[in-house]
Amino acid sequence: MDAPSWPALRARFGGSGAAFGFVIPVYNHVRNVRQVVLAAVASGAPVIVVDDGSTDGSGDAVAGIPGAKLVRHEKNLGKGAAILSGLRNLTVLPARFAVTVDADGQHSPDDARGLLAALLSDGESSPRVGLVLGARTGMKGQAVPWSSRMGRGFSGFWVWTSGGPALSDSQSGFRVYPVAETLALPTRARRFEFEVEVLVQARRAGIPILEAPISVTYQPPGGRVSHFRPWRDFGRNAATFTRLIATRFVPRRRRKDHHEA
């Protein structure tokens, strides 16, 4: 089934007071960030670009694009920190949901129509609250890096072991977040591992987590640039999962009291 058009989605979400916007975190993706931002702006939704301390002029490449707001971090704080900055900026619009898409050109912002449609139910006047994860298709080709194939299985197993949902692609960064609910979660990770911790914390908070298929290309027009470092970032993920597993069986009241303290 084809996903609804952008005008139809804007009417359905905006008409119920649950507008959506894009958040695009960028760190040294000058070759592809402009085309990604322009594609997101074409949706007619507001776009927040968070330049997380880039040193290659990524922020300057998108400065002044109508419909896109540029937020700059003076230094690199991590992907999770950039996403959270973008969500906070969307709250003042206001926007109820945030579509996050990476600036590396591996995903088409137009595919977000399918992610947003996953929140719509026949007979309901407004979208349901939930976190939608883009599940990448075509992950078995030779162009797919070994780190992506291995990381997908590794991450999925440990998200589930940590008390999160069973997912086919927990590492995908192409998502729809419910803004207020996500900002209220007690996430501690602020780099790549934020994207796996937020799934566990969302599950603990009772936020439904859905998956919808998306396409991916590992050979975008400007070339592929990845800042994921397998051993370093697997290590960070392992530390995050260890913390989450250690707190999995702590009574919820004790976790809440610790967080509030």
C-alpha cells in the first residue's frame, strides 16, 4: 500500500494538533547534508538541522535554506545530544512528533511518509503516540558493510536482553519520536548508543514501539562517510547495555526515586 502524500499527512497530523517536523543531526557530512535537508524541506514540515560541532563546513552548507532552522553545537557532543537538541527546538513550534534522519544520504526523507503512516489508524481522528523505527531492507548485499550486518544482530539481541522490545533493526536512525515523551525519558547516553538506550527506556515507560520498512543505500551520490567506529562504539554500547541490564530488575519506584534525586 502506498504511503499517504505529504499534504495528506500534514492535514491528518496538524488537524489533530499533532504536527510533525524533521530533526537532522549532522557531523562532518558536507557532501550530502544539503540534499538531505532540501528533501526534508520539500515535505512542507519544519526542519531542524543540528550541526554537532562539524569541522568541514556542514553547517554553512545548509545555512539560509528556507524552511530549515540551523542549530549549532560549538563542539561535538554526540549524536544523541544532537537529537535531543533538535527535539527541544521542535517543542516551541510546537510539533508533537519528530522524524529523525541522518545527514549521510543513505535514506530518503520522503520515505518518512511510511513511518508517519504507521501511527495512523482507521477510524481514529488523531495519530496514536508511539515510536516508529525504520527497518532497513536489502541488508544482505555486498555493498552493506560487515559492521552494519553484525551490529544489527548484536544490538537487537542486547536491546531485548536489556528489557527492550524484540526488533529487526534496532540500529536504524531513521525514526519517528513522540517529542514530549522522548524528552521525559531518563536516557543517559549521548552518543551513538543513545539510539539503543532510548528503545529500552521507551519500552519501560510503556511507549509503543513499531517498525516500518525503509530503503537504504550505502553508496549515496556524495560518497559514504561514516563516523561509526566498530570497536569503540560496540564498547560504548556494551557499557550501556550492562547498565540497562543491571537496572532491569530494580523496582520501578526505586529507579524513579534515583532519577529524581
